[in-house]
Amino acid sequence: MAKALPIMFQGTHSDAGKSIIATAFCRIFAQNGWKTAPFKSQNMSLNSYVTVDGKEIGRAQGIQAEAAGVVATTDMNPILIKPSREHESQIVVHGKPYKNMQAFAYRNEFFEKGLAIIRESLDVLMNEYDRIVIEGAGSPAEINLNDRELVNMRVARMANAPVVLIGDIERGGVFASLVGTLQLLEKEDRQRIIGVIINKFRGDLALLKPGLDWFEQYTGVPVLGVVPYLEDLHIDAEDSVSLEQMSTTVNPDKDIDIAVIRYPKISNFTDVDPFLTEPDCHVRFVTTAAQLGQPDLLILPGSKNTIEDLLYMKENGIVEQIAQLYKHHHVTIVGICGGYQMLGARIRDPFGVETPLREIAGLNLLPIDTTLECEKTTVLSEGILTFAGERFFVKGYEIHMGRSQLLDGTVPFIHVQGRAEGAKSKDERVIGTYFHDLFHNDAFREALLNKIRREKSLSPIYGRQSFRTIREQAFDRLADHVKRHVRIEEIEEKMYVFQRGDV
């Protein structure tokens, strides 16, 4: 008999806060001594996490595993969907690419296979852990999709898990969205809802109280908590929807201005998260040449479709603006993964991996040529990086479907187990690498920022706080916050009730 007690969090819509609440419960259960695993059967995300065995899962489940203090595995997210072009996505099964599929084909041809994969992974987790924190996706009330959905109520039934429904009050209309969701559920599924959590609350709880009383009386479903908005929570975002809240303008009160190009297929943008914790840095995400301005540090992040995103930058004048910045202003440019490929002389796509376009000229800021390939590289990496006259040991992970050839005169950036990885200009103003999490390496990040500070005639700052420490503190802060505002004991009691079959 499976020993784990499951709980599932679903939302009234995307970005309601399912991932962050699930992360909190992973930490809470772990603090209470339970061996805990996150689980999301099917995740659509361009933010990835590489497991210790070199497999790719959704970043949220990797971070939730860290919060729980366990090693992430592909059973925690057996199916990952990575949108690559219009109406088409790469389907990743147990951490490896399965095939590219359009939405209609995926829904009609993959359903039974997906169901079997999910059931198998859930069985593994249910037998190896004490608690399973399951996260849904989107809304369980998508009535046009529910007959073949693989991530919400079908999974709750499979796990016999009670469900907590989460509503985001920040967007407005939280009671309408909660009531509407409940009314659109099948009777069996509605009975599985043990309560709701209202998330991202700002204001006076006394003013909300009449609404809470009305909701409980009208629906018969208890409000298990109202979670106030938690500022400056430095835990990785799963969804690019979160980028809508990011600034596009310069903050004159910060010493270092960091601009990140937000192209349409941006991926693994959490690479820049450590800069969000630095007191002297302001990070902004830009989509136009006019927004670019004159940053001190310009970052070209990863991309799920490098060629299409490069075309986007060319069509919007961003490429020309970057060339002018490099020529006339003292900017440092760093490209990671797809951004690294864009910095080179050209990108070739002989197999049509991304587009029918077989070759495109890059920004020509680094002497490299890239060829896209059908096989994906997913690996944890470590090596020695040389920068500003110092050597740094760095760790990261690689996820890419291309290889970049260093041309004559190229200066390697990182030495990894006998091979050169990445490239940099001789003056170190342009850097490219396949290493995600590059900036999570504290000593290198400090050296990079201090080089920029010196160039601006600012005193260097030493002893910057470890980003890993910041994130561990964030997990505890989040757990404490949720414990104060959510009736945890009542949820756990319902978990036991469902296990006994008393519902």
C-alpha cells in the first residue's frame, strides 16, 4: 500500500500562486520531518531545471525539491512542454525530448501515453515519500479541455488527493473566479475541494471579512487562509507571466543598470535572479530598442527559438541599437545559451530544428559559429572561469540544441574538463556561455559587478551575500508566512480523511 499522503493545489487561472504555495508546503512538511516530494504531472514552461543525472524538468519542481530538501528527479515532473514556435511545442518526457508536436496532435495522440507516464511516476513517488505536494496548471474549469486533461482533477482522482483551490485577489474579481470555478466542476470533483486560499492580499483584512463570510455561506466551502502579498521573495518564477510585473525603465537611485532583452521565446530568465537581490543593481526587461537606453550590463538570456528571437531583435531595431551601444558606450554584454549563439557570426539550422531558415547572421560580437542539432545537451557542468585577472570555480547547467565552434582568435571563457566552453572578447566587454546559473556563482558575480563599479568610478563592494543562503532564507520566510495565515492543521486532517476513504 502506498504510504504517502498527497495534497493538491489548483488555481482559478495561471499565475494564481499555485507554485509558490506548493513550495511553501514542501518546506513546511520537510520542517515537520516528513520526506516530501513535489509533483506536477505536466508542466508548460520555458524555465528548466537539470537533475543530477542530466535530465530536464520544470524549474518550479526543481526549486520545490530544494525547498523540501530532496534531490529532484524526473518523476516529479514527467512531462514538460516547451513552446518552440507558433502552435508547436517540444514534448520532454522524463527529461529527454520526445518529439515536437502541435497542440491538436498532442491532445489527441499523446493522451493515453501521457496518462500511463503520469500514473507510473505518481506511483513511484507515493511509495518513496511521506508527503506529495501536487500542483495543477491553469484552471480545472477549462470545460473545453477537461475530457482529456492530464494535470488537474484527473491527477487528483488518480492520487485520491484533496484539493485546495487558490484565487489571486490582486487581479480583482477573486470571489467571482472562485465561485465560477466551483460551479463549473463536476459534482465528484467539487466534493474533492476541501477549501480555498486567497492569495496576494494587500489591505485591511476587516474589509475583506464580509466577503469571506458570504463566500463560505454561499458555497459551503471554507476559506482556509488569506495570504498577504510577500514582498521581495527571492524564489524562482516558473511562468513568463511574472515578467509583466518587471520594470522597463531605469532606476536612477541604483548604481548599476542591468537590461535584459525580453524576446518572445525567452527561456530560463531566472539566470538573472541573483541581481535582483543586489542592493546596488536595478534589473529591467526590455522589448524595444527605445527601452534599451545605455545600461551598464546588457544580458541576452536563453531562448527556445534562437533564430526567431534574433529575427525579432533585428526587425525591432534592437540588434542595431546593441551595435551602437557596443561602439559608443562602455557596456558589458553577456549572452547565455541562445543569447550566446546570437552574439556570434552566424547561426546555421541545417535540419530545420527551429525554422525553415537555414542560416542567419548573428550580432558578430564574438568570433563563433553555431550549428543547431537535433540532439539536446542537458548536463550539470563545472569548470574554471578566468575574468578580470582572476580564476573562479563555477557551477552551472547546460540545456541547448546546438554547438558553437570557436573561430581563430577566440578567447575561451570557461575550461570544463579539458574543453573550452564559451567565449569572451579580449577586453572582456562581451561574454558568451552555455552555462545557465552563471550569475549564481557568488565570487564571479561580485567580480563582474565590481569591474563595472570601477569603470563608473565607484568603490567596489566586497562580501556580497551568498545567493544560495538568500534562497534558503526565502524558503523559511515563505513557510513561516504561510503557516501564519493558512490553517495547516485542518489541511493535514483532510489529507488523512482522504487516505482513509471517509469522503
